[in-house]
Amino acid sequence: MNSDETRKPFPLRPEPVTADETPDPVHQNSDMKEVAARLMAGALLLITDTYSTGLAVLSELKKQVFGRRKSESVEMGGEDFQDYRTRRAAFRQASNRLLVPVEQNRIALRKSPDIGWLRELYPDIQNFLLPFPQIQGLNSSWQWFLKGVRFPVLKHEIYPWYGTYFPTRFDHLKLFDEWLIKYQGRKERALDIGAGCGVLSFQLLKHGFRHIIATDINPNAVITVRENARHQGVQDRLDVYMSDLFMIWKDEDEDGKKADLIVLNPPWLPADEDTGMLDRAIYYEPGLFDRFFADAGDHLVDEGKLVVLFSNLGHTTGIGEGHPVENELARFKRFRKVRLLQRKVDGPSRKTRRPDHRKDEFVELWVLEKY
Ligand SMILES: C[S@@+](CC[C@H](N)C(=O)[O-])C[C@H]1O[C@@H](n2cnc3c(N)ncnc32)[C@H](O)[C@@H]1O
């Protein structure tokens, strides 16, 4: 395969908003209750003075969507997760109608952060409008990119591009590390499917795998893994392709190039609506696991191992329909279970405002072999 085919995928970025008419202005003296209500009713509004006006509007909007008491309460443990998702979707839609002006690739508001992504991701346009929440996302992503993310299983940071998934909890990474320490099989070639920021690929390299091939459907993840591999000087041992699961190899004769190990850390929750690319790191689409298991065997040597990291989060939130790995094992004779390792997840921090569905959560490491 010619790796230049996918060398420079065009990165994902928040889409600039095009408005037919100039959106009405919002400033610090606006009536925030009215502003929030207008956003809920579908109006596009433009912040015209300082960055903090955007924060004030979002704070008021949050009260209107979630209710004052709930938005301030630390514990939402009893609230139904579906209801929470619905409100969150309403909040997301309304807040994305609050716009920020960008001029010469900088935010044209007083007291705004400098966000390098506005230059890096928009080389083709200088002046445009972006939703305030997208600006916030770009800002925190830029901070992570500058600082790098540290993982307890790696000796180096990973610098994730905007829009690239990286784990903020590490139980499943530790589980994978523990399993890799004991792994006795061949270490010639491994595939990391849905690589995200590439943390599992770097773990595989750390444990002596000679060649890793990572894939992800998200172009920014591909850029992240590629740039970080270069940064670590391992670009000869870590290839990365933009691919829907194993699609990149669809027309190839893979005989003799099968992997000793395939690892997948998929999204852990089923999607309930049309998921955007960024959500595809968190929510899996119908049929994803079926497609994965149907093809995985063709890319694995006979004695190779298929490792799937998963969690019972779908079960504890009540939104998963069955367990995708258990379903696969029960329905087909493509793989058999060799081991299942589990690890309890630490509960959320006391300050979190999210529903506490993680208190009974386990992460799982499934080891499967071909029949
Ligand atoms: C939960 S994240 C895991 C990332 C990384 N492996 C880790 O353990 O941190 C899932 C990743 O799978 C990717 N993904 C989702 N659907 C995919 C597909 N059909 N083909 C390839 N990658 C996919 C997402 O873009 C995301 O990066």
C-alpha cells in the first residue's frame, strides 16, 4: 500500500457559520434572560464586545435548559440519563447560535484567548463567524495541544490535534498494559483500529511490537498519530491510515501480512441520533461491531489475538442494548473467548456535574481468538 495515498487528510474543523442577515448584537449590557430565550427560539446572535459576554450568555442558557437548581447541584445521580441527553442536545443547539467574530484568524473580542487552531485549521479564510461553544472547544483543545497529555502508561506526552479523542481516565490503559506485560505471542505486527490519539499504539511499541498499523475514520486522529510518531522518532514503526475499520485493505491481498494482534477500543455507548464525527469516538453506530468482527479474522494470523477494550457503561446508564462482544460470541462462531479481565473504574470527582453513572462501572479487556 502506498502510504502517500492518505498522507495529508484535510483536517476537521468547526464549520464557519454563514448568516443571510447580520445577526443581532449581544453585549454585556444585554438582557441575558431575553438573549437566552431568543437563542432557544432559533435566533442567531453575535457577541460584539468581550469574551466574557459569551460566558454570561451560556450561564443563563444553562439555567433555562437544565433548571437553576440542577445546573448548580453537584449530584445529578438520580436523573434519567435519556432526559439528560435530550436537554444536553437542546442546550447544544441553542448555544451554537451564539456567534463569535474572527478577524485575521484571531477572535475579534476584547479579553479573548489566543487560539492557534484559528490559524492552523483555517489557512484558506481569515474573517468568519464561529459558534461560541466551538470557540471554547478550540481553546481547550489548543491548551491540550500545547501542553501535551500525559498518560500513566507512557513515558512521553501525546499532543492531540483538535477533534481527536484522548482518554481522560486510564483504567482501560492500565488493564491493557498489565495484559501486554504477560503477553507471550509474536510481536511482529499489530493493528490498532480506531486509534484516536494513538495511546494504544504507543503502548504496543513500548512493549516491543515491531510494527504497528493504526487506523481511524477521523482525519485529525490520523494527523495526531502521524505527528506524534514523528515527534517520538518511531515513524518507521508506526503507520497510520484514514480508514473505516479495515476498509483500507479491502482490495489488497493481505496473505503474509496478517497481524499477530488487533486491538480495538471502540466507542462504549450506542448512538441515538445521527452522530457527527467527533461523537463517533464516544457513540457507536448500528452495525459497527458486526462489521468489525466480520472482517477482523481476515487480518489476524491463526494463533493471533483480538483484544477489545470495553466497559459496562451502556449497561449502567441503561442505554446499551446488550453487550457487543457477548452478542458476537453468542451469535457467531467467528471468535472464541480466551480471557476477560475487568477493572473497577474510580468514581467521578466530587465536583462533577454529570450524572453519576460511573460508580458501578467496570472496564473490560476481552481477549479473543479465531475459531
Ligand atoms: C473510544 S475512541 C478510542 C481511541 C483510542 N484507541 C484510545 O484507546 O484512546 C474510538 C476511536 O474510534 C474511532 N472510530 C469510530 N468509528 C470508527 C470506524 N468506523 N473506523 C475507524 N475508526 C473509528 C473514533 O474516531 C475514535 O478515535
